[in-house]
Amino acid sequence: MVNGNGNGKNGNGHPITPEELVGELRQSVDRLPESGLGRADLKMLSKSFRELVHAFRRFESLREFRKVTVFGSARCKPGSPAYAQAEAFGREMAARGWMVVTGGGPGIMEAAHVGAGRDLSLGINILLPFEQHDNKVLEGGVNTIHTKYFFTRKLLFVKESQGVALFPGGFGTLDEAFEVLTLLQTGKSHPFPVVLVDEPGGWYWRAFEQFVERDIKAEGWISGDDTSLFRITDKVEEAVEAIESFYRVYHSMRYVGPDLVIRLKKTPDAPFVEQLGVLFGDLLSEGGYRVTGALPDEANEPEFAELPRLVFRFNRRDFGRLRLLIDALNAPQSRPR
């Protein structure tokens, strides 16, 4: 029996193994007959579990690709400025080796896939009463995952992507925008870049920004730095740069006990690390910033063993500020060696 303590370790203080995690799943399933759950609840559990297992296996076969998720209106017409913008964005991301993930339907989703091409397009489509067909790029192919539930679909969009681009759209697009930003703001997702892309000369996302600044931020309902979690542009090249530049030096991060470990592609020099302590001392719950190699508890991820680390005790509260720290690490003046 695994007595997990919430930090990924078993009762003996060792990292929980896959076999132990499967054992936990079995225990949970074995308790279901006595749970009192009705047929509808059990059916939802069963279906969503099978959906996620299938999707995780599919994504596992695509680990070699970085992925950007594209959201936007399914009603956007071919030939419109927004459609052309999404198509150009998909083309530019694919040219840099990224896979483009969308909801698999028409409109902006189709446009991004037209740009990316069939081999670098992946759709996560939703089964609706009014059937949403796979778009013309995905039709008849293998790069489509179908889900029954929006919550499993949304999980996949965020969990499996290294960036998100949002184009103009309706309620669904705004829902996705706020959900993505909420996950980043609360630290319930790994950090990734979010870019809001208007059509050339468009005002859709600028109006969104105005609303956020004037009616949300000014009232104190979000922190002052939370708007650093997204970028707005009406230029495809700027949108692509906003995503790619996030990984110029930053690689990934994880928590190891009380420490936040940021993996880097290059080692920042000592003066810059000292400067971080001055500029971002408010992010520290205690101690300071230090550069290390892989920590012993990261032994279960040997593929990242050679990357340098920036390690510190993060207050686990100011994720907008954390994004600004990542931007500082990625900036040319960080003088990594």
C-alpha cells in the first residue's frame, strides 16, 4: 500500500513508482462498489478514465514534437483576415518543427491546420449532439482524438502543450482564454507562453486587454503582474517569437520538496544571479537564488540530468511575477555562459 505524502514520495521517502501508482488506482476502483455512487457517476468515471488513457498513449508517441495549442472561432470563414492570420501562424510554427494542436473542427482550427499541414496537425475533437466533423486537414487521418467530455479535452489542451495561441472567437474561446490564464495564475499548470493574436489591425484582444486592465486589475481582483501571463499582437512573426523566445534559456521546472527547480539551457553567471535576488527577492519565502546541477530527487528524469538549475524557495503565490523572472532569464542581458 502506498502512503503518499503529497510530494510524489511513498511512505519510505522514495519516489512513488509507476507500479505503486497503478496499485493506488486499483485500490480506488475496488472501493467503488461500496461508494454508493450511481450508475451515471460510475459511467462518467469509466468513460473519462478510458478517454484519458487513450489520449495519454497517443501523446506519448508524439513526445518528440513541441506543441502549440490554437484556440479560436469555429465560425471563422475561409478567406477572412482572421482565418488567414491563423493559417500563417500554423505555417510558421510548423516550419520551426512545432506540432499544432486544435479542437479539430472548422474555422480557426482548420486554418491553423491548413498552415501546419497534415503531418504536424493534431485535433482533440468533442463529440456534440450536433456533430462537429473533423476539419478537412484531419479527415480520415490518425491525428485526431475524440472526447465526450469538455473537462478531459481541456486537460489535454493544457497538459500536453508548450504554448497557447488564441485568435478571436465566441464564448468558447473566451472560456478557454480565462481558463488557461487561471491555471497559470494559480500555478495549477506548468508555465508556458500565451499569445492573443488579433487579425491585422484588429481590436478583439486589445478590447479584452482594456477590460482586464480597467475593470479587473484596477479593482484589485487580480494582481498587478498577472497581465504578464499573456502577450497581445496582430503580427504573426511577433506571435511566433513570443512562444519560441520563452524557451530561449528556460527549459522546464518542477518542485523538489520545498524548492522550485527551474531547468535552464545555459548557466547564468554569478552577477546575474545576484541581481535576481535584488529584482525578485519578493518571490522568495526564505533563502536566496542558487545555481546547481540536478538534485538527487530528480533522478527519475535522467533526460534532464545535464541541464543547469536555478533553485530557490518560491512563495508559491506570485505566478505573474514568476513569469517575469522567466522573461529575465530568457533576456539577452542575462549573460548566460
